[in-house]
Amino acid sequence: MKTVSKYIAVFGCLFLTIGSAHSQQDVQTFKSVFKDKFYVGVAINRQQAMGVDKKEQDLIKQYYNCISPENDLKWENIHPAEGTYNFRPADAYVEFGKQSGMFIIGHTLVWHSQTPDWVFKDAKGNDLTREALLARMKDHIETVMHRYKGIIKGWDVVNEALNEDGSLRNSKWRTIIGDDYIEKAFEYAHAADPHAELYYNDYNLNQSEKRSGAIEIVQQLKQKGLPIKAVGEQAHYSLWHGTDKEVEALIRDFINVGIVVNFTEFDISVLPDKGASTTADVANTAKYEERLNPYTAGLPTDVQQQLADRYGNIFKLFVKYSDNIDRVTFWGLSDRNTWLNNWPIRGRTNYPLPFSRDLSLKKDVVAKILQAAK
């Protein structure tokens, strides 16, 4: 437990300008304050991995000890055509992680979205047989995981396999292979790198019906003797949903089935959403309306305080259950490149992350997060 006086010193040091803060060797950041509890990570894009903006790279290295790739390990980017792999962006991501001493996450191997149509088709355009699609899945998993074996330490093996009621999504993976496609993916992933941590990842697991489906996946994998280290709750919350009570319930339910729960894509939207917050499905979109984009000139102080309070309360839960949480990852470095500027409504101005558009810290948000470590 940290003392109050120590945290006063921390905040005084932390809230220097970014340039001077980076020169201070004793600045305490997310990764240092929570280092004995869990990794604090960030999803990075291709430009950040390749060092297009050195300031962004420096902030990532300074504040975080774990990285996830936004898109460059998804099938459409790394394996865009049959027999064709594009490893250059993923290699840059992995190299940045290695050089920065990060715990590196692989996201994601099997997903219904951002997977090209060719994956499921034969040369004549017909759906593959079960055996052919399993072979294609196995080849992809082996090729990608072997390249980064021993370097990428944890993999989202299967992503978003559930409907909101906890039933299995009727994706091409399921309709062609069958319900056991999840088991086969974990089987192939474990064989490809027996030492890698394997995860199931989804959104809205704070909702009990959907969580029941994830629990069933965990139990079935365990019954088959297949290793699964953690379930990832994407944690795309807002000021209105993803309540503290719901978050605590999901943590406790996964503890009860003996599985770690990670928070893998954490952000908190401050914008009205016309009900879109009930799902984080990338296919979910809504029409732009001015009234749904109220903060184009900046976030009001009272709304930012609500954001700070939400982050603080949720991080208190993370600390309370830190024995059963390995990782908390923010989905994006700053408000300037959050996906929530364009989802579920394109062209809005959202403020869901601890860093503002100019890469300055939101002091009250960060203060609440760090106070949670006491």
C-alpha cells in the first residue's frame, strides 16, 4: 500500500509537461504504479509501431509495459490473399515491443470480422468443406505463431464468437466447421506455441447472458484439456453503461470458474450513442446527427470529472481483484486516434482516453486512476 504523501509527490511530478516529464527518471506512470498488480497496456497503430511520431512512441514506452496491435495481426492485413502474407507491419509492431521490453499481445487469430471472403471459399467460389477450412485455419495459425514464437507472449485465439444472449454467433467459421471450431483453434494455437498464453476475447461480458456463453466456452475447453489462460473483456464502456456493479460481477463469475479476466480494449465514451453502446460490434453503425456530437469545442469540466470518477471507480475494482487480473489495456493512446471518433457514428469528437488530442495528460483522470492503487 502506498502512503498518501507518496501519492502527492507522484502527482506533483506526473503533471509536468510531457517534454519535461519524459526527462525525469523518477516519474511514476501507469506501468510503475501498477507494476506489482497487473500489466497496463495500450493498443498501438501501424504509425506508432513504425515510429512515424517519435513523441507518441516515447509516451507508449514511458507509460505502458504491454502492447496490443490495433489491426496488423488481423487476417485481412497479415494474410490478405491465399499464399500471400504481409509481415512487414506486424514485424515492426513486434520489434517495437521487443526493443521497449513490452509484454506483447497477438490480436487476433480467428474472428468473423476483418477476415477476407477468400478464406471461406474454394477456387470456384463455393464454401469450403469442414476439412478444408480447418486446414486453412491450422496453416494460418501455425504460420503466424511460428514467426513470433517465444516473442508474442499471449494470443487472442478466438475473438467475438458470441451473440448477446450467450449463444454462438453464426459465423462462417461455425456454419462450415461446426461448434467445435473454437476448440480446434485453441488446439492448433497450443501446438504452434506451447508456452504462449491463450485467450478468448469478447465485448459486453459485463452482461450476464453473454458472460454465461463465455463461461461455457471456458468450461468446454478445460474439459477437452485445452489450455486457456484468460478471458478478455473488451470493456468498451461509457458514462452510462458498464457499471461498477456489472464489472465486479463479471470478475467474480470468472473467478468462480477458475479463470483470469483481463480488460483488453478499455475506453469510456462520453458521447450519446442512440443505444449503440449495447454492442461493440464493428458492423454496428448509426447516422450522424449534430446533437450526438456535442463537444466539438472541448469537453466540459463537469463531464471530464464524470469520466475521471468512472475510471477511478473501475480501477479500484481492478486493484481489489488484482490477483485475478493480469492485464488492463487501453484501446488507443490518445483521443486523437481513438476508434470512437468514427464508431458507431463517423466524424464525431470523443474523449475516452487518459491522453488528450495534443498528447497531454488529463490530470484529473490520471489522478483518479493512480489513486486507485493505494
